[in-house]
Amino acid sequence: MLDTDQKLLKGGEFLIAETEPSNVFIIEDFTEEQNMVLAMVKEFVEKKVLPVSAQIESLDIELTKKLLKEAGELGLLGTSFPEEYGGFMQNFETNMALTSLLAPTRSFSLSHGAHTGIGMLPILYFGTDAQKQKYLPPCIAGDKFAAYCLTEPTSGSDALSAKTNAALSEDGSYYLLNGQKMWITNAGFADVFTVFAQIDGDKFTGFIVERDWEGISFGAEEQKLGIKGSSTRQVFFENVKVPVDNLLGEIGKGHKIAFNILNIGRIKLCAGVLGGSKMLNNLSIQYANERKQFGKSIGNFGAIKYKLAEQATRIYATETAMHRAGRDISKMEHKLLEDGKTLAEALLGAAEEYAIECAILKVYGSECLDYCADEGLQIHGGMGYSEEMHMAGAYRDARINRIFEGTNEINRMLTVDMLMKRVMKGEIDMMQPAMAVQKEMMGMPAMGTPDNSLLADEKKYVANLKKLFLAVAGATIQELMQKLENEQEILMNMADIMSEIYICESSILATLKAVSVRGEAACEGEICMTKLYINDAIERCGLQAKNAVASWADGDTKRMLMLGIKRFTKHEFVNTKALRRTIADSLLAANTYCFK
């Protein structure tokens, strides 16, 4: 159950405010009912999908449709949808866990996610009652399937520059749709498409389009680097008559559909890639135990322990942040519903509130998976390069996630841009904290009261990283002003510092809450991973801060800021070798990823 009496921070407010461990979500917070739902998902994955994964990866579309239909019969296509449309609605945390459990199915998880996410959610959130009643029940049942048409040959990250156009007929009964969309997941079998087009050349608008309407045609299946079992085609529209009743949302407000759906897509992508990362960590651990060289298992070697522990640490840290954001989104949904918002308004509003955190998670989750795939293949050596093993396919599949849902570069810049807009609107007060940091930099460092509690040093280090961000970002914005939007390298420096702060703090909060539930001895691995991640994150933040400042500052300003960076990144460097070996030994003993 959600404790809605606890203080709920605004999106981005983590940079200037504190939160308590009791506010975050850990696995023990799942209810018995939620665990039953997730057990059903796990059974479906293990018994129905994984045994035929080779066929799916060969692009057996009929098999994918059959499995999606079976998922619909179990209610697994409707966990984000109300019962009135045939749904089996679950809360946000459950849906994220479901996404994570589906990840080992590789291409099938993408087909499922595109159908239940970007395919159907625009209709739930922005459709009329008639549109919802017509299109959602058959899609939830698995009788029809959905897709999302946004990207074009000349518009990717710059989605609003789309060339596909829609012209209203003289009698006002339909729009004539013309244009081309590409990289459309599920296009080979989808029946219902959310399509974005320009009305009158400049009114970006959404439409619901049906597959069998005259004038729609499809390109051949794309030959992709990875996710080969998912259908990806171009979709062409030539004088397609779209009834005015199929206009989705408001004319000229298509960006609200596109961008809000992406917020949800980003955090769910994080859930999926972390599920994939755990699978790769498991495979790496098992191979390290099985493979023998020089008379012993390769898991005994320090170089392998390093890789296994680093995989697990990145997974754990990022997952704590994902669960924290997911819990905040759930709480905000509940609050908005209590305030009288409709279900769609509450769901969209909650995701929009935490759009900054969603962007952070998309970036760090996808880069965690890339690390796990790359080092997992390395652990497998020559066998990892063979198609006989899982690693080669997983390595190819992983790469798309840094492009999906907005490239990681775009998401990094969005992280800072969204924060600055909220500050300018007065939604987040960063001025007073920034001034306090400037004043602190002019004085002598305070000694503070000794604190011997668990992870006390790490809490102090994260508090200092927040000061680091305020000092560097404040000075940079003050100096560059409007020019900053053209300094993408600096924006990405600042985004990474923000992101590290969120993930570091989330790790501390989740670990402390876990200790309060399971005890310190049972959480040794989580404590080690938290210390390790924060130790290395401080070094990364220091480098990002120095690069940002050196990009524009000189003389006394540069010297003062560099001294501030040194002060706020000062820490007692821990024995990272010992921490990694402790983590790796736990993984190897369990023969699986064993941290919650």
C-alpha cells in the first residue's frame, strides 16, 4: 500500500531536498497479490516463450501473434488498462516489474511492449470514449495489435518537423493522409496505428489509422543489427481517408501525445534493460563457475571478479533509482486522482512530473545493459562470439536501447533543459541553495558532527555532490546564459552529474531501507555495491565538473570553481578491489544475481 502522508518531492527536486529511506520502494514492498501476478508472468515467460525463442528470433510473426494472444488471455496485455475496456489494471511498480520479467524473451518483449505501451496508451490517454470502446478491448484481448508511427526519414529526434500531412476534405468528413513513416515496430502485423501528421503544414496532430484502409502500404521487413524477431517496417500513406472521428486528441497538440508517451516509455525501457542486464549477469556468473582454465574456474580470477561485480553494481544502483521513481509516479497518480483528475490525466500528469528522472533512467539503464552485454561476452571469450551461445544475440540486441525513446544524447540534454525550465517557472527554488553554496565556498570547510551510522560517509558525499552541481551549474548558467543551449558538451557534463546524484542517493536510501527490513548482515552485498558505486561516481562527477568549468572559465573564476570542485569531491577512497571481490564471491556462490 502507498503511504501518501509522506512528503512527495517534485520531479528534479532531489537536487535540493532530502528524502527518507521509508519513501522509496524495495522488493519487500510488493504485496502478495502483486507477487502472484508476477509469478504468472514468470511462468508464461519460462514455459511458453523461452522454449520457442529461436523461432521468434527467426521472425516467425505468426508465432509472435499466437503468444501475444495467449498473453491477452492471461490478462498480460491489459495490466495498464481499466477493467471497463477488458483490462487487468495493476499499479506502476507492478507494470515495471512485469516489463523486467519479459526482458529475457528478447524480441518478443519488444513486440509486447510496443503493443501495450506506445501502441495502446495514446488511445487510453487521449482518445474519446468511443475510440477507447472501439479499439482498446480487442487490443487488450489479443485479437488486434497496435503500433506507433512517429519517426520519418527526415525527422527522428526532431519529431515536430514531420512531413506527413493531413488535409481536411471539402465536406469536412475525413482527412486525406499522405506521407511515410519508418522504423515502425509491429508494422508487419499491427491492425491499429497511432499516426502523427501535420494539418495545414504546421499543426502536428495524432490520428488513429486502421491497417485495412485503402492507400496504406508497407515496406519490406528491415534487416536489423539486433532484435531480429521483432517486425520493423516502413509504412506509406497515399491519400488515406481518415474519418474525422479518428482524430486523436486536439488539432495541433500531437506533441502532447508524443512526448508524454515517451516519458512512460523511458522508465519502462529502463525496467526492460535492467531485466536483460540481470539475465546477462546470470549467464556470466554461471559461465565463470563452469569454465576452467589453468586448473580452476575462471571465476577465481580477479579480472573476472571485477567484471561480475561491476555488472551487478551498475544493475543494483540503477534499479534502486528506477524503483524510487516508479514509487513516486505511483504516489503522484494517487494524489492527482484524489484531486479529482481523470485516470488519464493522473497517469499522464504523474509521468510528466518525473520526466527528468525518466530521462535519467533511460540513459543509465541502457548504458548498464551495454556494459553487461559487452563484458558478458568478454567473460565468455570465444564462445561468446559464437551464435551457439546467447551472448552474441544479446550483444546485438542491446545496442538499440541507446537510440530508442530518444537517443541518450537527446535525453541527457533534456535532463538539464527540463530542470532549467522548472527553475525559470519558479517550480523549483534553486536560487537560495545555490547562493548558500557560493557563500560556503568563500568560507572555511565546516568540521561537522561525527556520524558513525551506516553509510554516513556516503550520505555526506552525496550532499556534497549536490553542492557541486549547484556551484558548477549556477556559475555556468550565469556566465553563458542563452548561449548554453548551443554548448551540448557542457549540458551533457551537467546531466551526468545530476544523474549520478540521483542514482547514488537512491542506492543509499534503498540499502538503508533493506537493512531495516532484513538486517545489516543480510545486506552485505547491497552495502558493498552502494559504497563502490558512490566511490566511483564521485570521481566521475569531479571529471565532468572540471570539463564543464574548463570549457568557459579562466583566471580567478576558474581557480575558485576548481577549488570548489576539489572540496565537494573530497572523499576517503575505499578499497574497491576488496568490495568487488566480496560482491563477486556472493554472486559466484549463489550462481546467480542474488541482490534485491
